[in-house]
Amino acid sequence: MHVLGERRFEDLSPRQQIGRVVALFKPHWLRALALVGIICLSATLSIVPAVATERIIDRVLPSRDLSQLALFVAAVVAASVLVAVLGACEAYLNARLVGLVVRDLRVRLVTHMHKVPIAFYSESKAGSIMNRVTGDVSAVENLLSGSLMPAVSNTMLLAVAFGTMFAFNWKLTVLAVLSVPLMLLPSQAASGRLFDVQSQARDRYDAIAAIVQQTLSVTGITLMRMFGRESFEAARFEQAATDLLEIENRFAAVSQRFGAVISGASSLGPALVWLGGGFMCIRYGVQAGVVVAFAALLTRLYEPVTGFIGIHLQIAAARAVFARVYGYLALPTERSRAVPGGAGPRLHGRIEFRHVSFAYRDGREALRNVSFAIEPGRVAALVGPSGAGKSTVAQLLTGLYELQTGSILIDGVDLRELDTREFRRHVGIVTQETYLFHDTIAANLRYAKPDASADELAAAARAASVHDFIASLPEGYETVVGDRGYMLSGGERQRLAIARVLLKNPLIFVLDEATSALDSQNESAIQVAFEAAMHERTSIVIAHRLSTIASADLILVLDNGSIVEQGTHRELIGRGGLYAELYREQHGENGTVLRAG
């Protein structure tokens, strides 16, 4: 049912993994090509000093030719200057290219996460999600900037150095490369260890991010202080930081041990060259300049080899990060069916549930064989004990959770056959938990309608009985509400959320305990607005004190995920069932306002 994401990174072969990383550069291939060109030119120029050294020792000095000496020295200086200039250009282009690639990856990741089903978010720690989008992508940036282009540069240096050395003397070249296997052999064992350690380290970063996000938010720090849990949270964070430190120490230990092995192995090559070269000079008359040039070129040979090994280890460690980033990209996305040729049929608002059953991933069964129909423009109320499944009905209707069994029809069309995004344009929902962005009141309202005029904002606010409050603020609609609207009271936040939905002007209203934070006076005022807003709109109301429940066209009584009663207020009171029992428990025999849910 879901649209599948990409294959998991860890399921790919090493070649496919490298291919996926390289594919990140495809949109910027022209910049990458220019960078590779500069690297090639720089690598070629880097061998000029070694070649010039051989010429000076073996030809210029014996011939005592000062003009040739000046020429070769000038060539060395010019090559060195050009290499320095090209190095600066290379560093700039590399930073620019990697920045563009990482930006694309970050945008791609966030865009993909916008489409992941909401069930994933309800089961994940917010800190873990944030760490992958920020920390893990930053780790990818460090890898690309410090490894990928250096790998290209090392390849060119290695090719040029090896070719030049082979041209000088193939026997000395063989001696020079004898120590290379000793440098390569330990890398495989170290790479597997570093992958495991890095995976554990990223998990520790997730834990730290989760604690920070939970305790350093307005609500989190308020809760912590009110319950006197500062010491507990400090100790919890210290333990998480200590766990991370231990993992990082293990990472450093593995890297340092391997570095010592590489250093020892790389010292063997020069010894072999000097020994073999000296022997050839004494016995076979090999020119001294060739041996000296070889010594100079050894750094051009071993630096790339050592660099490749280091990059190999970095990539081995970074595979854990790539696996996490691509693991999110592999998540299935929310089903969305585009309607060919346009926005689909014009909706009227008839809602029908047919034998709908639903269970959450943890096995909790929320709905069992639920069937009902709401005609266009009618008001239906959902009542029942806490946990009866009322909010699940609203979540299924809005497509936040995907239907498992049965069908939901909108004007006779299965919801799964409608374009999800287009359908949601016609649905407005106000929940008990209000979310406002850290922005102005006007910006929060315009989230529903970006092009809304000031008059439209005021009209929606008046309908939600919040305009007078906004007008009384020194900055009016330009007042910043704080994180999650924390600078406002619960009732003020709730009324702003209601105004935001009224501004959207939806065909279908879903009010999930939307007035739970309002006092009686505000509720009475907003009830009039709701009655006007619900006119000719299909509405589903889940409420504590909303008087429309009593006057609703249809009341559905849920218990343990099933509809046990349905009818009008008068009919249900007359039956003396669960609805009547809830009514008597909450308001007494003569109560006039039903407190449901």
C-alpha cells in the first residue's frame, strides 16, 4: 500500500554503496569535472621537483651548466607556486561542491520524511529524528569533504608517481611497493571494528539528542522543575555523555593502533629503496640522481597509499552514518494517489465507514467492525469512555493512519482512490493538543491560507472569539507567540487553532475535543461560531462540553472500539443504555449539557 523508499544501504554491495554515494554528485557533474581537472593538473605538477632533482644531479651538475641549473630551479619554483594556487582552488571548489551535495541530501531527506506515515513519528524519539537530519548529515558532509575528493587526488598522485618511478627504474619501483601489502592487510580488520564502534556512537548521539530535546523545551524544563528532577536529569545526561565518551575512546584506540602499524610499514619502503638503490649504484652504475629522485617520489607514492587506507577506514566508519541516513530514505512513504487530469471530482461531504477495523503496531485494537454514514451538511458526534476509539475514527478519516480492514467512502468513492493531499484540502481538524509555531499570530493563522488578507484573518479570529484578545496586544497580529504558543494561555491557543481552521474554510470539520481548554464563557461564545461554521458542512465532533452533541443529527456511542449505540440525543436517553449512563454520571438526572468522552 505504501510507496517504497530506496533499498537499505547495508543491503547493497560495496560497489553499489560507492555508486550511491557518487550518485549524489550527479546533479553537479560539471563542477565535479572541473575539480577533477584541477586535481589532475596539480598531481602532474607535483612530480616536477623530483624529476628536476634527478636532472640536476645526473646532468646539470656534471656538465657545470649554470643556465640549465637556473632553468630547472625556476621550473621547481614555478611548479610549486602553481601547485599552491591550484590547491587553494581545489579546496574552494571542493567545499562548494560538497556543500551543494549535502544541501541536496538534507533537502531530499527532510522532503522524504514529510511523506512518511505518522505512525513512524508516534513510535520514534524526536531527538533521534533530529539527529539524523542534522548530526548524521553533517557527518556525511565531513566524510565527503575529507575523503571523496582526496580519494580522487590520491588516485592521480599514485598514478603519476608510480608511472614516473617505473620510467626511472622498474627494479627500484618493485622494491618501493613491497611494503604496500603490509600497509593494506590490517585495514580490513580495522574497518569492520570501526563500523561497529561508529554505529554505537551514533546511537549514543541519538540518546543525547533525545534527552536535550525533552528537557530543554519549555514544557520539559517546566515539568522537570515542578517535580524537582534536576539532579536526576543531570545524572541521566552525564551517564549518556559518559557512554558516548567511552565509545569515542574506543574509536580513537582502534585508529591509533592502526596508525602505528601503517607508520611502521611505511618506513620499510624507504629503507629498501636506499639499500637497493645504493647497491645498484655501487655494483651496476645506476646514477645517484635516480636514487635521490626515487627517495623524493616515495612520499608521492606512500602519501596516496596511506591516504587511501585512511579513507578506507573513514568510509568503513561512515558506512554506519550512511546506513542511518539511507535507512530513513528507505522508509515507505504515505500512500498518495494522484488523480489523472486534474484535482478529481467535486466533493459534497458524505462520509461512510464500512466494516472498519484498525489496530496499532503494538497490537492494541482500536476499532472493531465500525460502520456508519454521515450525510452532507450533517453533524455527527462521537462519544464514549476514554480509549473507546473516537480519535482513531478522526485519524483514519483524515488519512493520518492508513486503513487496514474495511473501507471509508467519501461521496461513494473509496478514500484510498482519492488524492490524499487534495482531499485534505477539504478537511479541517482541531485537536485537544494545539500546536503553534514560534512565529507571529498572523503567520500561524496564514499557515492555513498563505495568501489570506488582514480582513480575512480578523474575520476568522472574530468567529473564534479571539480577535478582541489579539487586538488588545501591543503588537496585535504581529505578536510572537513563543515556542508552541507557550506565551499564550491554553484557551487562547485553542481559539487561535480554531480560527486557523475556520480560515481554511473546509468542507468537512473534525473537532476532536476542540474546546477542552476553554472556560464556560469562551465556550458559549465560540459555540455560536461553530454553529455558523458547521452550516452546510459535514462535521464530526468529539467533545467534553460542546453543546452541539446534544443537538447533533447523529450521535455514535463507542465502547472498546465498537459502536454500541447510535441515534439522536433524545432517542439514546430514552433507551437507557451507555449514552444515558454517561449522561447521568457526568451531569445528573436533570443535566442539560452532555460531557462526553
